[in-house]
Amino acid sequence: MLIRFAVPSHLDELIDAPQAATQVSPDVDVMENDNETVIVAELPGVAKEDVSVTFEGDVLSFGGERKRSQLPENVRVLLNEQKIRSYRRSLRIRHDVDRAAISATLEQGLLRIVLPKVAAVKPRVIEVR
């Protein structure tokens, strides 16, 4: 059984038109404890090699680009709603960070950045005698 989809003729123009990257500010969660600040950002469809993370002064910047999927040869695209997206976000960090210990991982479209606090920023418990 062959199933055909009715595709309006005006879609041919849309599909063949080059798509410019749309810049989006990714949704983030920011969590903190005594030792570190953790930022989790949504970067759906972005490959690890297309992610960038920088920390300059007190500004953490991160993002990436979701590229167009590779299609097999001899395929005619009937509908293409997935867009090329460029994600970019910057956050000001209001505490001193141990820059040498910053880490970032990408798993299932979630970028997790860990910003360890320097010892001077961590709260110190003082025993009362």
C-alpha cells in the first residue's frame, strides 16, 4: 500500500529556500550550594562539537548550533519544519569562581556547567567553644 501526502505546491519554494540560523536564548536552570553553582541549559539537537562555553571576567557565555540533518542521497523532501537554530546565552556570575575547575557536559540535549566556588566564597562554619 502506497501512502501519499498532500503537500501544498507553495511548500516547494519554502523547502528549497536556504534557511538562515535563528538565534534563540536557551531555557536554563541555575542551582547553587555551598561549593558550586550549576547551570543546566536546553540545547536540543546540538552536537557536543558544536557547543561553546566561555568565562570572561564575571560573564559566562554558552551556546551552540543545531545543524540541518544529513539526508540520504536521492531523497525528495516533502516537508521540512526543523530549523537550523543557534543558541546563545550569557549570565553574570556574582561570586568568585575556581576557573581551573569549571566543567561542562552535554547529555541528551542538556548542557550542564559546573562553576566551583573559590574557598574564600564558601561559607565557613565556626565552632563556638
